[in-house]
Amino acid sequence: SRVYSKPIVLSAAASSFNTGIIQLLPHSKNMEAVVVTAKKQFIERKIDKTILNPDALISNAGTTALEVLEKAPGVTVDKDGSISLKGKQGVMVMLDGKPSYMTPADLANYLRSMASSTIDQIEIMTNPSAKYDASGNSGIINIKTKKNKQKGFNGSTSLSYGQGVYAKTNNSINLNYRKNKVNLFSTFSGNYREDYQGLDIKRRYKNPDGSTKAIFEQTSFQKKYRNSYNGKIGMDYYATKNTTVGIVLTGYTSPNSDRSFNTSFLKNSVGAVDSIVTALGDEDASWKNAGVNINFRQTLDSNGRELTADIDYLNYVSNRDQLFTNSSYQPDWTKKNSDQLIGVLPSDIKIYSAKVDYVHPFKKGLKMEAGLKYSYVNTDNTAGYFNLANGVKTPDYEKTNQFQYKENINAAYINFNRTIKKWGFQTGLRVENTTYEGDQFGNPQRTDSSFKKSYTSAFPTAYVSYNANEKNQFGLSVGRRINRPDYEDLNPFLFFLDKYTYGSGNPFLKPMFSNTIEASHTYKQWLTTTLNYSKTKDLFNETFEEKGFATIVKQGNYGTMNNASLSMNAQLKPVKMWSLMIYTEARYQEFKGFLYGDIVDVSATNYLVNINNQITFKKGWSAELSGFYRTKGIEGQIQIQNMGQLNAGVQKQVFKQKGSLKLTVRDILFTMVPQGNINFQNTEAYFKNTRDSRVATLSFNYRFGKPIKGLKNRKSGGAGDEQNRVKGGN
């Protein structure tokens, strides 16, 4: 303390003292950095999207992007890693605002390699506005990676080790440096995972009268070795307070290998074994992705007029070398014969895109958004198969093929929004022209084939919101979307999966269109109720066709799907230390149409509950208990059985809250086991899929760095959200 006057003595006789005029002179002093810590909720709601914050859940430590999505309300991840939203397949997954352009299988592999510690937010949009691509029948999931814009040097690192049946590691580092007009940012991650997949299949082939004709039973075990390395490095240059130019480079490589063994039993009508087939499979594969993005943002005036532009180039290269050894046996395991098949499957995908967006605010709260986008995709896929006998390779022209596919989409949109007192309005229109062509190159046993098509579609959207009072907010949205077939699904050729299962493309696949309406009500910001209905025409889904004792799996259009759901999301705080999130959903699905000459008319109702408990203790300790349960439902021809997951974790803040230690266990009860039934033509089938889902993980996270003193934050302009993302196409 300091003394600023002579001592003043007060007594009973002199109880007051006149100090005269005291003048305080101003004195300024730069403060040290102030850190404001806020606890993020896992789920945030906005008028047109739901936002997930992966870091908010302890049990997300050491996990991957796909594992985070498995726990997201309304999201379903099937046995192959394909993603559905509110019961509908055809989700467009975007990475930092840019379409991934990957096939479902390649996207699943990529998301399995993406550390959750590199993710900032996940945006889920069931009815996106016109500024977003119309692709994605059920909506858009946008995964936004971390990018710190704090001035000075700072970053974070994450290390984790997990143990299930096999070991897993997931490590990442985020670095950022900003000074004056330059912001540099980067993210690097490395992932090693050993995994397994067990698949049991039983097929009963029926006679026309329904009696058993034959039985097929198969047990398969696949050991997977996964290495992956992700990298992103970029720079933003703030040329003026209104002009920003940026560049982002991304890279990904993943050398993988799989070792599989399966045993198949062919039985007669009374269940006696007729023959046995074993198959050994070895696959060595590599995926390499590289991309560059150049972006520009210009604030045109202080009223919020803004122009942004992006140019992107992406290249996905993969190669798979396969060796299958098939052996046939008598019922007593006397060997009859064996054969070997070699597969060489290279793939090359090139994507070019450019877009420009313009924002123009008018008077009285009216704002217009408009934009143009061009994209071009060129894919080249080869499947070369060879029979191997006595060390000599002979081409197998029945299975060998080369498929090239080219697609061009040109789009334009306009969007208006306005707020009038308690009301909010938004309406937009997007128009997309799609032209595509595919060429299947022949061989000595196959002739060339090709197809080409062009079409133009309009996609209107509209939103209304009403803030009745501080306690009640209402919302209503309608929109139309499209889901185009994946490139490989148009390839009219058979792909070898095993001796009794083949995949095939379908060049006659049509895109499916969905019309969606959604109403919502939010009460006191803690309870949100949503009613969603959609109708999908020309629905395409995985279909199953019987060819002798073999099953052909391919995509096919077979009619209409009606989908209705009612969901409630509550975020509660029963006591100060306990945060509780409860998500419940009831869903009705109906499929109607024709498939392989048969009428399809199936429907089902299923229910989902997702609960998360977060408890905060003293001295930096916290804990989590979470899980979900989903009752049985349908996905086209597939009847999915009930499934669930229970997770737990504990966390300790260390190093003055700059670091944290987490111990988590996922799928404690080992109930994340997809299984179901498939009825098609004269076949009934059952499958059960197990994997290494019960995992205990120990992870460490640490934030480091120090802001530069004395630097003033630059104004964010009219689009703060755009500045906080890696520039890219919407």
C-alpha cells in the first residue's frame, strides 16, 4: 500500500476534517493477457444448424472424427462407416466448408484417421440455406478444424494411447503465429490403429413354396493395420483492414494393410454340409490426398458489403494390391482344389472448383447474399485382376475393368434475410446444372460402353423464426435437396468381394430428390423440440440380388421414402456441479416401390435416446458418464437390430489449467455391434458385425504460447464467421 497524505486524526471533539479538493489524474497501463475460461456445451442450437463442440466431452479424448459422429444426436454410422442423418442416407460431409468428394468407403477411412483433437466444431444442417451446395439428400455435416487467430505464438498438442483388443495411438499438434498483417497456422496429426472386424453371415435360399432349398453360412475375421498422417498449413495476409488474402495447403497419406480369413459352408435343405470353402485375403493399400486453396475477402464498406472468392484444387490417389487364396473342401475337410486371384486397383480423382460470394445489406434490416460456383471432377479407376497358377499370372477379363468418370456442376444462388421486430425471415433459391459422362473401357472379352447425361434443377429454401418472448422461440423451415450417385456406383461392372459376394455399379442410377419441412420450439434456451418430415423420390439404396449361391450388392432406385421424426433435446443443470444433456428421438420410416420385379412396402418406427452426464469437482477434477441406445429399425431392404453404447471418463486439469489428463473407456458393455436381417427375392439373410469398439484411452492435452502485448485486435468486418474458418467453398 502507499500513503498519499499526512496522517489525519479524528476524535470525539473533532469528528470531521475538510480535505479540500482532491484531483485524480488519469494513468494508463497495459494489462497482462487476460484468459477468460468458459465451459462449452457439447450441443449449440442456431436457426439453421446444430453445432457440436467435441472438446466439451471427456469421452471424445483420443477418438477419431467418425467416433465423435457416432455419438452425435440424430446421426447414425452403419457397419461400413456410412453416415445417415435423421434416418436418411446421403449426407454431404464437408471439410472446412469444402465438399469432400470422396466415396463413402474412402470418406470413412479418412474420418477414422482424423483425430478429434484437431476438430473445432461440427455443424449439422438438416435443411441448409441456398448458399450451400444442394447435394446431400439428408443434409450437410461440416467438420471445421481448429485455426487459432490469437495474436502472438500459441498452439496446443494432444497425445493419446488406447488399448482395446489391439493398441491405438492418436497424436496431434496445432500451431499458430500472428503478428501485424500475417497469420500463420498449421495442424499435424499422426494416427496408428490396429483393429479387427468380425462378420458372420447366414443365408437361407428358398423354394417358391417357401421351403428351404439350401443354406450358406460364412464366418470372417479381418485384422486391420492403419497408419495415417494429416497435415495442414496456411497463411492469412491482412493487406488492409478491409482486404484479406489467404492460402491453405493440405496433405494426407495412409499406408494400410488388411489380413482376412473366412470360412464358408454350403449346406443342403436339411442342414448337412455339402462343401466348404476357405478364403485368405491379403491387401496392402495406400491413400494419398493433397489440396491447395487460395481465398480472398474484401469488405467493400462499413455497412457490411462483402465479396469473397475461393479457388480449390484437390487430388486423391489410392492404390490397393490384393491377393486372394480360395480353397474348396469336401464335407470331411478333404481338399478338392484351390485357386489364387491377384487384384491391382489404382484410383485417381482430380477436383477443380471456384466460387465467388457477395453480401449486400440494405436498409431496414434486409440483407442479400448471392454467389456462383463451378466444379469439375475427373476420376480414373482401374481394377486389374489376374489368376495365379504355378507362379504364372493370367488376366481375368471377366473381372478386369477401367472406368473413367467426368462431372461438371455449375451453380448460382440468391438468398434474402430480414428481421422485423420479433420475426426473422430468410428465403433463397439455388439453381444447379449437372453434366456427367462415364466411359467403361473394354478388354478382349468385353466391349466398350459409355453413358452421358445433363440436367438442371432448382432448390428453393425458406425459414421463419419468431421470438415470442424470453422463454419461447419458434422456427419453421422448408427446402429441397438432391443426392447424386457416387462415382463408383455408376460403374457397370462386377467387383470381387469374396467367392460368394460381388459388388456392382449401375449406370442407370438416377439422382434422388428430397423435400423437407421442419418445425422447432425452444423453451428457456434449455429445451428444444423439433418435428421433421421429408419425402424422397427415386430413392436409391444398397440392394441385394440373388445369382445362384452368390449375392450381388449394388445401388438401385426403387421408389419413395417417407421419413418423420420428433426429437427433444434438453440441456439441464440439476445442481451446480452437474450438467445433463438428454436427446430423445422417435422416427417413422416408410419405403414403397419396386425392386427386381417385387413390390417393396415396408415401414418401421424406432426410438433413440442419448444421455450425457458431466460432473465437475474441486481442484480441476471432472467426470463423464454418457451413452445412447437405439431400437431396431429399417434401411431399405435391411432390418437393423437394436444397438447402444456406454462410455465413461475422468479428467484432471494440470499445469495451471493449461493441460489436462483424461482417462476414458468407450463401449464398456461391448454393445456397439451392428446386426440385422435382409430379405430379398428367394433369400433370407442375417449378418452380425463386430469390431474393436471397447477401448480404454489415456490422453494428455496441453495449450502453450503467449500473446504479444500492445497489439490491438483488428476489426472483424461484416463476416466474423468467415474469418474464423479455413477459407473454402460453402
